[in-house]
Amino acid sequence: MESEGPIGRMKLSKTLGLGEGTTRTLVRHLEKEGLIKSSKAGIVLTDSGRNLHSNLKSKIAERIGIQQSSLTIGPFNVAIVVKEVAGAIKSGLEQRDAAIMIGAMGATTLIFSNGKLKMPPVNEDASRKAPTMCKELVSKLKPQEGDVIVIGSASNKLAAELGAIAAAIETLKVANKMGKAD
């Protein structure tokens, strides 16, 4: 909506890969929250929606598709960096559950600390299990100290991407409640 301007419900449904009923429900919820408004021209973001979009873009940096490895559970995997939220990670189960609720197979959570990707809750060095993938994640996503990488896994690319986004948003929600993210 931000980049294309007004968008019709049918086009939004196709873009998101969702059914019309699901899209209608989503639109209703977003309108109720004051994030979008609908008119004959289509659906657009409100000022609040644009502010939220801008905030999310500043915290959810980069996303890439990656190969399956011993750290992932599905044939399709998408990794996303979430900036400065390591303190919001408990066990990684919250991110996994958020991904599953959106239709992914699950999510893997990695914390960038002291130059390494670590798996919560034991902070084991992830490069011991998947050295090639960890090198790729660090070189392509360029995480900084305290960043989190969530990897959505699914049977198709769209579900993997949506799973990663859901896991990232769940992480930001926890961080906001803790006062660790703006």
C-alpha cells in the first residue's frame, strides 16, 4: 500500500496470497486499528499506518532466501534481521509459534553476539551446526551486536517469508513491552 498507493481488495488478496474472505477480515482489523482507510479508489495507509510502516522498516532491515540446513525445518527458508532486540528473546519458541500461526512450519531464532550467531536459550554457537549458512547470513545480512535473525521455514517461499515476518513482528512486540525497542 505504501509503494503502490491505493490498492483494491482483490489485488491486495492476490498480492498477499490470501483468500478474499481472509483479506476482508484483515482489512476490517486494520481499519479498526486506524492503520488503513478504504474508499472507491482503493485501500491506503493512514498517517498512523505510514508511521507504523516506517518504524517497522527501520527495525526489520533485510530479508533473504536461504538454503535448507540443519538449523531450518522446511524446504523454503527466509531470513530477516530485526535490529537491536536481542534482549527480547527468551527461548525462541515465541518466534516459532508466531510463524506457525501464520502458516509456516516454524522459525529459527539466532542472536548476533560477540561476532557470532547464537541459538537461544543456551547461546550455543550456531556455526557449529551450520557453518556455511551462518557465514552466508552474516555476510549478506550484516547483523550488528544485539540484532536478531529469524528464519521462517515452510513448504513454499511465500509462507516462509510470512513466517519470518510474523516472527520478527512478535519479537518487536515483546521488545516494545520490555522497553527495548521504539
